[in-house]
Amino acid sequence: MIRAKLMSLALAAAAALAPAAHAESGWGELNLTQGVTDISRKIYDLHMLIFWVCVVIGIVVFGVMIWSIVTFRKSKGAVPDTTMVHNTKVEVVWTVIPVMILVAMAVPAARTLVEIEDTSKTELSIKVTGFQWGWNYDYLDDGVSYYSHLDRASNAARELDSGIDPHTVEHYLLNVDQPLVVPVDTKVRLLITGADVIHSWWVPAFGVKKDAIPGFVNEAWFKVDTDKPGLYRGQCAELCGRDHGFMPIVVDVRSKADFAAWLKDKATQQKPAAPPAPAPNAS
Ligand SMILES: [Cu+2]
């Protein structure tokens, strides 16, 4: 009777989940993104590997537990065994198997962690300073530096009683006035710090999230695939005060040639004006 009830419950649950499982977009939105860098894909693969390890362990453990509860219930006349309280063989097995599983997960995880921290051989260094509330990007070798704030349209709509429907604003709260511009296929090193309180620079598609701490310089790096130029969005990921939700991040990834042209342009714009020529001596 109970077994039949359990079976029908399990079937009902499976039926409820099945159509949703087919709607790729629905479930895809819940999962980690695969991203556009080698590291972000490695993080995704690790996440999936460990997720499935957990699923299998969950099924096995709960399966044995539920089966034991149902099969050896009191109403069926089960009597607890008080003679066998220790079994060395079983203890060894349930210690060795989890240790092996943990080691099998730790090895690839450690390898990826080491790679994430490897900021050698970078080709472009940008200092990122988080402040209340926005970001400053400083291209250290090129004398280019600028601020990146929430874009005007979002900023107007977010005001109390603005009368603007946020749904009409494109990329509401996820757009900036000046994005960070970087080239594809280039190992970009970020030197991340904070000007006032702790912020965190987070762009999921790159697999990068690093705290911006005043007085500290944290390093991070990313290298976007050659065939993946475009706009990538992120947000401050450390609660930093009143306008924490209003300091998004946008990274504009361009081809190497486009980037070089942009950087040259920006550098000329920012070059301080030459001092006025000295007035000819009035004699
Ligand atoms: Cu913040």
C-alpha cells in the first residue's frame, strides 16, 4: 500500500519535472554561465562535475534511507538488532570511498585555482578602483583613465517618483556611461582596489569576481576568446552602501585593431593641452 503510494508520488514528481527539463531556456537561466574565457569554462565544468557527484550521492543515500525506513518499519514487525554495534569493514568502506571522491574533486579544483591566480605573462594592465558609486579604469601603460557610472537613462528612472517605467529602459541598472574597453585574445590583468569601502568587481562571463579593498591591490586576469567580442555585463558584488545596486559594470570587448584605435584616440583626447606659447617679448 505504502509502496504503491510512494511510487505514484515519485511518478507525479517526475511528470511535473519532465516538461520543465525540456524547456532549455528556463533551466539554463538557473545554472552557472559557461562564459567566454577558458577559465570560465573550466569553472563551469568543475561546477557541473561536482553537481552530478552530489546528485548521485544524494540519490544513493536517500534511496537507502527511504528503502530502510519502509522495509524495516515497526508495523511490519521489525526488531532492532542490539548485538551487532560495530563493523570494521563497513566503517573502512564508508571512510575510504568519500575520501577518494573528495580527492577526485580537489585535484581538478586546485589545478583551476592555481590557473586563476597565475597573473604572469599578461599583455595589458588596467587598474580598477571601486568607489561609492562607480568604477575608475586606469590603463597603466597608456596614460588613459576614466570613470564609469550608471547610465543616464537608468539613473533617471531609478529616482523616487521619477514617473519612468523601468521596463522601458534598455538594460535597466545594467548599463554604464563609459564601459571598460579591452581587446579579444589578450591576457588582461586587472589591479583591483577600493577608494572608500570594499566593493567587488564581478563579470560572470569572464569567471572573474574580485574584492576591491581600500589599501590593498588584488589581481585578477581574463582572456576573452577571439570569436567572442561584444558587451559583457556585471555588477558590484559586495554590499558597499546606499547605491550598491547602482554601480554596474560593462566590458566592451573589441578586436585587437579596434581596441588599438580606440586606445590611441582616447590617449590623444586625454593628453594635457600644451602650455600656451610664451608671448613674444614686447620691446
Ligand atoms: Cu557595491
